[in-house]
Amino acid sequence: MDRRRFLASAALLPAISDARESQAAPLTVASVKRKQLARVAKIGIAFGGGSVHGMAHIGVLKALMEKRLDYQLITGTSAGAIIGALTAAKLPFSEIDKFARQVEWPGVTSFAWSGKGLLQHSKLRTLIDHALGGRDLSALAIPFGAIATDIKTGERVILRSGSAAAAISASCSVPVVFEPVRIDERDLVDGGLTEPVPVIALREMGADFVIGVDLAFRPSEDAFQGLIDTAFQTMHIMANALANLQIKQADVAIRMNVHHFIGKENANEQLVAAGYAAAMAAWPEMAAKLSKH
């Protein structure tokens, strides 16, 4: 075959290939969306803190799983660190949901005698180790960062390697109530002090598209009296001020007020439903932005 005929034949290859592809896989709305999502290099989801509100994360996770959103990076603060780590391990949704229902405060805590806090998370660590098979953070299927705070320096710390149980315990350790967790010569406490909704951490980990989930306590949601309540109210005010600033770094913010469900019958189911509804409400915006990303 001479050079001219060869070049002419080569020029036809893309057309032949496209024709075969169109015959094998008809173009549908679903396939267009999959191709659009594939353009995004790295999608990340940030599960924020929220303590007893944490079951709402299960509803968000359920909605995003139904939408088959493929995220490549995850971060979590406090209760969000628990859900985030289990999600990063790619455990079945049913197992994540079951685990979350086991984490009842203060049932997963025990007394501490160190003088640096009233309680510790020994029982929570055991549950996490069992659920993750003792894996380190670096061994999880999806890159994950648990957010904690160095109590001595005030520095935010992103834990990405080492014991997952220790990292999650540190991220959940509200100062005074829980003793700090010692990791790499640092005394670490609740990540909510420095990054209550860890969207900035996701950016630093390389995420191109960030989804932030905020279900924190709002200062106005609960009456308070006495010293301990005042201390918690102070933390809620600071956490919300930070969350309001930090979540602006997210491409899509899923925010909800769910404290009124706490203490009610079937509170867990109502929290899950609220998280699901909030994620579904945010999905049109999410899908639109992903298609243009």
C-alpha cells in the first residue's frame, strides 16, 4: 500500500471506531452524565462534625450512593470522621448504617484518670478496629483524612496514616470532656476547633470538586444554663463561625439543622431522612456543576 492510501485509511479509523462504539453502546442521558462526571479529576466529600447529629451523614451517604457519585477523596471531623473512615474503607452501606447505630453516647466511652479529661474513647476504638479489620488510615480504599487539633499549638492536623481508631478518637475528643489522644508526640483533640467542615483539607489533599456536609449544633438550637452548658455553647459559636467561613470553599454545601430531632422517638430514622432529603435537594446543583467542571 502506498503512503497516500495508508494515510487515507488511517484517517477513516476514528470514524469507524466511533461507529462501532455507537452500535455497541447507544448514547443515553445516563451515559452522557457518566462521561461528564468522568471529566472531574478528583471529587471529594467532607463530612463535618455534629456529635449526636452524626446519623444525618448516613442519609447523605445513602443519597449519594443512589446517585452513584464516585468520589476519590474523603475527609471527616468528629462524628464525620467516623462515617468518613468507614466510607473510605468501602464497607457496604448496610454495615456503615449498622455501625453508626451502635455508636451511642456515652455508651462508647469510659472514665479517664489522667487529669486531662473526664472520659476516653476506648470502647469506640475497639468498635472501629473491629469494623476496619485493624487497618491503618493509609490502607483504606479511598484516601482519607481525619481532622484533629493540636491542643498545645492550636494547629489543625490532618491524619492520613497510622491507627484509624486513634485518629478518629482524636478527632472526636472534645476538650475537658475527653482526654487528648497522643499521636506522633502531639496531644490531639476535636477537629471541630479548627475545621468543623473539612473542605479546605480536601483541597489540600488534591480535590478538584468539593462537597461539604454541615450538620453541626447551632448556637440558637438549645437552651443552656450552668458552667458546662456555657462551655459547650462557646464551642458551638466558634464552630459555626468557622464553618460559615470554611464551607465557602466547597463547590456544593449540604447544610441542615437537625437538633430538634434529638431526644424524640425514632430520632435516628428522622436524622437519616433529613440527611437524605438535604442531599437529594442539593443534587440538581451538584450535577449541574459537575457537568461543567
